[in-house]
Amino acid sequence: MKLVWFRNDLRLADNPALRHACAGDGPVAALFIISPTQWRQHKMAPIRQRFMLAQVDELGRELAVLGIPLHLLRVETFAEAPAALANLCREQGVTQLYANQAIEIDEQRRDHAVSAALAEQAVSCHWFNGCCVLPPGRVLTGSGEMFKVFTPFSRAWLKALDEEGFVIHRAPTPRGESLPWQPLAEREWVDAALGELTPDPRWLVGEAEARRRLNDFLEQAVLDYGETRDFPAIAGTSVLSPYLAAGIISPRQCVAALQQRLGYRPQSKAQPGFVWLNELIWREFYRHLLVLIPTLSMNRPFKPETAALPWSWDPDAFAAWCEGRTGYPIVDAAMRCLNATGWMHNRLRMIVASFLTKDLHIHWRLGEDYFMSRLIDGDLAANNGGWQWAAGTGADAAPYFRVFNPTTQGQRFDPQGEFIRTWVTELADIPAAYVHQPHDWLRLKGRQDYPAPMVDHAVARVRAIEMFRSLEK
């Protein structure tokens, strides 16, 4: 018996572990492990848990049609996984385990422990690259080191992809008669472990839904992506991040679909489609960093010297940021959108991260954890990379001049205040001329229903720069 262990790769198509397990004869089974306590320790958002489990349900039905049973195991923490997996392998007569490699340090340690436990039972483990277009470690400098700046990494990544190409693995064909599948909602132990399983209706699951979103974006928005991607009131992005984070669609499928749409693979900013491809390469960059620099998974900064920065841990200021009560409309709208929907536009992620770290001078780790606890697309590599980039502690960071002005950012990327009015209801009736600096208008109207700015940005900016300059002394 061959066993395929699904993790953040919840798809049939372009799944190397599944494809290799289904090559040749012999029975194949599948596995997904539910780890409620570990998920909470990793700050996994409830909306992300529901989305992932809804996809597990969908995957179980699809595998059953192929004649492949999907086993569910519940272990509270990763430490329990090796023994539970060993027991399942004994019970099912498993001789080979197939899985796509994890990139986070806790998950890698779990997988090493699983390999050791199964080796004692003569169960061989086979690991594959299922999370990146090019495997971590493939794109290195001439001296064999990881790139620390994105632009040369991007050039080297494109060159390596041209040299090697890539293969899209087809979904397996049926291996026997269809099997029954009991929905997760009917399993009492699953419901008791995780509470309400009903997924958010705004986020439909399934590989077909992911492909539909990808195709709609490529047909309607990819050519204008460079001009529209920064405006949260415009549907200018793919909104595929939850599907990539759960592995419902792979980055290889995205690159292949882009090539098919354009008839070529763009190589520079001058070519249509390159800006979106470059965002996929950013995703690869952060994932490669996480594997090659394990301390990034341990709450440590990419730049070790920045560990000495005198960050604030002010709980009241942090709560105001979390709840969208900063007095800066674009920041408050973004945070309220996140809290209500579990998703935030990328430009807004940069704005609110800069505000927390450079205006409030609060430690980026608090913001990183809060995002993970709310985001449906929570992904350690992308989230950590983005927060450290904004905070000035990470790869490609520029602490001295990357201090976003929240007012001018709002004026530039939400000029008429459409996004702000949607989420900051106190400002729903304010004229566009005042929406980004509403306080004088509100005073004239005798209103006090929107908070004053927490800080003076000009003063806070100087303080942020001084923080980093102090490291040079």
C-alpha cells in the first residue's frame, strides 16, 4: 500500500507526491492530519481553518471517485504525528509514504521525526517539491549563497526556469470503483475539535473554482495589472492567495496559464504580464528564504543587528491599530476590512504594516501574529517576508526611506475615498475632498464619532529613522 500525505497541497492536479504514488500498480490511499492545538499555536485564523477543511472535504469526495480513500487523523500537536502515522501504516499495510516537502521549521522537524519512525517499520518516505516552481536551493548566487535582494533573485529565477522548464502533473486516473465519502460535518469528533465547519460563502473551495478565478483574471485584468493592482477599490488583482496558500492551485499552474494566455513567458517590465509574474517570483523568494534561513521561522529578524531595535509593545496603541481606530482613514479601513472578511489588499498590507512599525514603532512580530490570526491566506513565508520588508528588518528592506505616509498613500491609491467609505462607516457621508483628512470637516459639523490621529506622522517618521540610525553607533 502507498500512502499520500496531503498538507498545504490540497489538489489532484500538479501534485507531484500524488502523481508519483499513482504511478505503477498497487493500491493507493491518502491522509490528512488535523492538528487543532498546533494550528492555534501557529495563530492559524479560524476562517483559514474552515476554508482548508472545506477543501479537505472536497478533496475527499474527489479522491473517493478515483477509488482512493482519504484517511483523517486527529493529533493535537505535531509531536504526536510520528506515532499516529506509524500506527496507521501498520493498520493499513503501508510500505511507502509520499508527500510534498514542507518549508516551515516546525513542519520540517515533524517530517524528519515521521521519517525516522517509519524507517523502523521499513516504510520508505518519498518527498517532492510541490510548493514552488523551482525548489528551494536551486536559485543561488555564484558563491552558492541565498540572494538577499529580490531583483537579482528574480533575474536568476527567470534564467533557471528558462534552462530547466517545468512540468505540470496531470490529475491521476481512477484506480478502481468509486468509494463512499462521509462529509466532515457528519463526523462528531471533527466538529468537536474545530467547532463550526461552515466555510465563508465568499470563498468557494475546489480546484475548479481556483482555475475559474485564475482564468477570469488572465482574461480580464492581467494586462492592466501593473496600473490597477494598487487600488483597493478596483478589482485589479487575482485574489488567488487563499488558493495558493492552501495548495488548491499550484504556482506552476499559474505560470503555465499566464504563458498560455500571452503566448510567451514575460522576461521584463516592458512586457505585458511581467508585473504579475514578478509577484509570483516574490512568493518564491520568500519561500526559498524560509527554507535556507530557518531562523525566520523562529521570530528572528533577517538582519540580526535589528534585534536590538527599541520596539514598543504598547498594548493600547496596538489594540487601536487592530481595531481600526488610529484616526488615519486608509489604515482604519484596511484593518476593519481584514477583521470582517479575513483578507486584505496587498497595497493595504504594506500601508498598515508601515504604520504599525514606523509610526507607532510597535514590534513587527505583533503585526505578523495578528495577520496570521485573521487572514484566510495566512502563509508564514509571505507574511513574515512582508512584515520584515515593511519593518526594515528583512531582505530587500530599506529602513531609511521606506516610511509610508498613510495620508498620501490613501490619496494616491483611494483618491475618491471609495474604499474608505465602505469600511469606515463614520465617514460614509464625507465629501471626497476631506475623506483622507476628515477631522476639520468633522469639527465643523460638530461631530466626534471618528478618532483623532494617534500620532503626528512627520514626528513619528523622524523617530523611526532615528531608531535605525542608532544601530550604527
